[in-house]
Amino acid sequence: MSDTTQAEGFDADRPGRPEKEEGAKRFLEGAVAGDGRAAVVVGGGLAGITAALALADAGVRVTLLEGRPRLGGLAFSFQRGDLTVDNGQHVYLRCCTAYRWFLDRVDGAGLAPLQDRLDVPVLDVAKRAGSRLGRLRRDALPVPLHLGRSLATYPHLSLAERAKVGRAALALKALDLADPALDTEDFGSWLTRHGQSARAVEALWDLVGVATLNAVAGDASLGLAAMVFKTGLLSDPGAADIGWARVPLGELHDLRARKALDSAGVRTELRTRVTSISQHGNGRWRVQVPGETLQADAVVLAVPQREAHDLLPEGALDAPERLLEIGTAPILNIHVVYDRKVLGRPFFAALGTPVQWVFDRTEASGLSEGQYLALSQSAAHEEIDAPVSQLRERYLPELERLLPAARGAEVRDFFVTRERTATFAPTPGVGRLRPGARTKASGLCLAGAWTATGWPATMESAVRSGVSAAGAALSALGRPRDHLFELFEEAA
């Protein structure tokens, strides 16, 4: 079977929550009645869930509104026959302290463990058999010695290239992330000035950067790239250890998140789209949904930038048109189910091929026979709209080149998921376009990975934005924010 899976198409057929019919009445009563302050969070992705939990933990009565039939935003799961499929492969690093807090908060940390120590197999298909495998891994040594042995023996770069990589890493470490000038330059030009060859960019800098920034070095802001490499590779020996979900993302970002919200007293309403937001003369907010109007003392807009632009009341931002200037970047995910095991490791990265990163999703998907591989293809501008048949013709032979065991295996299923606006585009200059959590309208706050978190568009950025938005809302409500610092000081 071969077809295209559209994420929202699958979700549209999912049943709503049993209490949906009484939802309008319930959230209206919850937002208006009783003592204390009330807040409405618009958007049920990681940013919105985080903001709702943080506000509820401060004693605010919270209503969370999500237009989709599920929570999780752009990191979710759906059913395809007997398989539970993630829309795309998502990973995090040990330095992603906000997302780690989120996992703990929804009781999911044990379901998305971290590596004991960074270890990334890198296969170069262009090399002869026996010399294709290299590894990027760390030792138990202080920075930057923790990567010294790995870099010194990395077979995909020449000795001279390895030495120049080391010097560039030290220069990168010396950059001041607070310098706004970094955002005006592209990372590729900086690498060229620091002696990095095209091969070094391909085999190291883009190997990491494309997956985290969703852009090649030449298209990425130096400020964001420097943040990724300084934080992930040059801050703490274990900062880049990789973690990923061993269960479907929906288990973490939807089911467990909803349970945590319910336990915190948050009223969550799915399939509920907000049509307008306006402010009373008394400073309270009106949030309009079909058939009802919610009253709130604070509102957190945790939706994509274009949707936020359309909902923002006049005067909330000095230059709201800047939100429309924040570009987007796509991610293509290719899913292949074989009749047998063809990959003996949980994941690997690839060189000399269109394939970028390959993950084994067999156990997480519930597959009982064979093996299910997911290919994550970032910065996929040229292929995001390619027909499935064309992608099949291109990628199955590449997998056979990379994995000899795949050459005799039967392909039982091949499908793709496309996130055309997966992330904001981390282009030079994007920093000046990203707004902070506070707006000029008291009590109205912004959240989302695209806001000014200092991070690229990652799950970490989304959670950090939710904490920042909750903090801004609590300030407007005159409520203490101490618990935000206690739970997660860095994100606040």
C-alpha cells in the first residue's frame, strides 16, 4: 500500500470527547462563576498546555481551547490500520530542560528516556564497505574535551578538516549570544570565514544543524545556530545526549497531557475554534467561540503566528505585520514498513544520500511483525509536495544502499506525512520579528515556539514560551510567579 497521509485528515475522523455537547455551557460557567481570577488559553499545543498548567498551578481558573480534536499541536500521533503513527520523528536533548520539565509534569519522563551518553552512528553511503560507519559520541570529560576523541577519529572528515572544525568550535564558543548582530548574518558565511570546507559543513555542521534548525547553514541565522551548538555541544558534557519517545507522541502530548490538565482543574475543550478576542472597558477579556462568549481576566494566545496575527486586537503589538514576515519551513517524513528487520540500531544519520535521519519506530507503533522505519527529512522545500510514487522511487533504493538487509525485504507499506509549516524559518533577521510574551494589551500574552525564546522552533522552545506567557499573565493578574521559578527557573 502506498499513499499520502495528511495529518489533519486523519484527525478529522476521530471522535470528540463525550462531554462535548455540554462544553459551551461548562466552559462559560467555569470562566465566569466563582471567586478568583480566570484565564483562557487559546491553542492546545505544547506551548498552550504548558501555559495552562502553570496558570492552574498558581490558582487561576483556566479554560484551554483547541480547534483540533486532540492536543499536541504539531507533535502528535494518529492511527493507520493497526499502526499508531507519529506525524514525524521528534527528539530532544538533555539540555532541553523545559521539555524535560514538561515530561515530568505529565508523568511521561520514563516513556521518553535519554541516552546514557551521546552516541550518533553516521553512515556515509559513498564510502566503500567497511569504512562507512562513523560515530559522534562523547566521553566523560569536561567541555570541550568530551568530544575530542570522537572528532579526532571521525572518519568522514580529513585530518586537516578535523583540526579546523576544532578551531571553529572554539570560535563559536566565544560568541556572545546576546549580540543582536549575530542574527543579521547567516551561519554558512561564518563557517566559510572560519575555514570550514563544504565537506565539513555536510558531514558535521549541517548534520546537526539541519535537524535542529530546519535549515541548511547558508539559510540559518548565525544567532540561532550559535545558540544550538553552544548550548548543545559546548555548554555541558551531557548537554547533547539524545532522548526520544518510546511510545506514540499522542500518549505524551495528548492523553497524559489531558490527564495532567484535568488533575490541575483545567477545563479543556477540543474542536472549539476561537473567532475573536476583545477587551471590555473594565479590562476583562471576551473570547468568542461559536455560540458563546467567554469572560476572562487574562488570555494566552498559543497559536501559530499567522493565526495570532488574525486574532490580535488592534494596538496589542506595535507592528503586528511583522508576524506575517516570519516565514515557515517544511518537514517531510517518510514511513516504510518492511516484512523483516533491516536495521539493528535505534537510529542513524546518513551522508552521501538524500536520506537524513532514520529511526526504528517498530515497538512504539505497535507493529508485531517486521520493522517500521521513519525517515525525518528537514528543510524539505524541494520535496514537500512531491508525489508519493516519486518519493518511493527515490528513497527505497537509498535505504537499500544504506541497509544491505533491506535489499531482499518486502515493503509492506510506504506512506508520507507532510508538515508544510512545521517550524518558523530561522533565517537571518528573524530575531527582530519574534515578539515576546507580553503585548501592549494588559492580560493578553503570546506563546508558541515562534515567539522570542532564543531557541529555534523546537519542543523546548514551545514549552519555554508557555512558561514565559504564564509568567506574563500572572504579573498582569497580580499573582505571584514564584512557582514558575521553583518548577523551572530557566524557562521562566
